[in-house]
Amino acid sequence: MLYLIGVGIYDTFEMCNSVNILKDCDRIYVERFTSPISDSLIKIIKSTLGPGKKIEFVKRWFVEDGRQILDESKTSNVGLVSYGDPTIATTFTELRIRAIKNDVAVKVIHAASGITSLVGESGLQIYKIGKLVTMMEERQSAISVYTTIFNNLNLNCHTIILTEYRQNENESIFFLGPNDVISRLLEAEKDIKYEFVSEDSFLIVLSRIGTHSQRIVSGKIKSLFGIDYGKGPHAIIFPSKLHFTEEDALLNLTEIVDTPSDNTAAIKSISNRMINRYEPMIRNEIKQIRESLISKKKENIQLEMLENAELYLDDAIQFFRQGKKELAVLSIGYADGLVDSIKQMLEIE
């Protein structure tokens, strides 16, 4: 049988059922690639299980491959130990499904999750959390993080930004720092220019949640950037519009550097940006083409096409005011297409 066992978020081993399960396991594997498991917690596990139990540390590829784990689980009890709750990591969910498909009995032992702990310790409301995202060391990762925050803000959802953690071949541990995350977000803003990340953006920086050295600092980027947050793991929350109870929580549960502010105030949806940019531009083109047609006494069919383009623009504004953003964008597209067709007919650049 395969047991996927979570050990929670700090140096405790409080699950009595897990102790009994591990004592009955023939093989015990511990992975440290999804999140770090401290040496002190390993000592607690070893002392709890006694000297007769061997614990094997495994690499990412070993768990992702999974064949040895599944083969052994067919005839023996195998325990796979991970940080937090094992079902949060997609790697373990995939392994669990493979076990079921191969008629291997599998049981999950749940524990406290680092994700829910980030929300709880900051005092935010769990149902306002949007899509999670991880900032990696590679520069390209910033684009994904930036667009995820943008999409979440449009839904008035907070964004949890997890930061890269890895254990290198020489057993050294790497944590991407909060200052690196902030710097990458500012760089992405310069490139993409959705105009929602600035020095006045309000963030929550969470370090070493669940440990004795836990620290949560909240404030604007201009105040947070440059602070020494110490060793990881770290996470950052980019909040949307805060409920008054969330603001109260931040004021009392975090090191507050600046008064909480609304990050959605500067947000403009893609449809909003398209309407504001293209609607006046297309109307100006229509005006210029109409004046040219009238002066040259061109055919009425082209004037009718211009009128249709204007009607599409009117529809776009109306749809946008009604909250039908997709229809608004489509109408803008139709108007732009008609104008381009007329320009081609008239050989206008």
C-alpha cells in the first residue's frame, strides 16, 4: 500500500495516526523538493519512529518517475513523506492517480498546508484568493506572474506569489528572495505596460510562515523594496480591493509599513484599454475617409460602409457600459475591419 503523508508546516510531528502508519511501513521515502523539510523535523521523525526505521531521501526525478514507488507498494507498505499537505502538490496527485490505475491501494494523510497558512496568518479571506502562481529565478517567469496578477485583479481576487525553492546537488538550498520578486514585477510593468504595478502597489511579504522566526511585512513597494527579509521560504501576496476586516487584520497581524491601499484602483481591463485606445482612433479615421469621399464625390456604398462602422463603434460603447466586454471588443474589431476594407478599396495607406 502507498501512503502519501504530509508533515505540516513546521518542526512538529503531531499526527498520531501518521506515526503508527510509518512504523508499519517497509520503506519510508522523504522528499524535499516541493518545499523544505528541516533537519530538526527529520530528527523528530527519526526519534519518534525509533532506530529500527530507515528513512531515505529522494530526488525530484525519483518521485516524478514513480515506478519504483508503485512497484514496491504492490507488495509492501510504502510511505512517501512531504512538506505541508501532499495533495497540494500536483506531483503527488499524479502519483496517486497512477497508483489507482495500477490497482495499488493508496491513502492520503492530510496535514496543515503552507498555502492556507499564508492566508490565515495574513488575515485575508480565503474565498478572495485567485489563481496561485510561482515566481521562478528565470526572467521569463515574471511575465506569467504579472499577467496572473492582472487577471486576478480584474476579478477582485488576491494573488499569492510563491517563490522558487530548490535543493541543489551539493545539498545547498536556494530561495528566491522578495526583493527579486518585486524587481521582476517592476521590470514586467515596463515591458507589458498594463499600468497596475508601481512603487505605490501594496504588497504583503511573508517569510518562514509557521516557524519561530516567522515575519509578515506589509506596505507599498517603495517601502518594502530593499528590506532584508532573511532566509526563506518566502511568499508575496498582491491583494486586490481589501475588505475592512482584512485591513483591520493587516494592521494587527503584520508589520505595517504603509496604510493598506486598493490595488484595483489603477487596474484597467484589456477590454477597457482597447475601447479607450481604438474607439477614438477608428472614429477619427472614419471622419477623415468620409471627408475625402465627399470631396471626391465617391460612391454611396462606401459611405454606407462607414456608417455601419460607426454603428459598430456605438454598439461597442453600449456593450461596454452594460458589462458585456467580449461583445464590446468584437464590435470594435468589426468596425476596424470595415474601415480597413474601405481603405484598401480606396488604396489608402
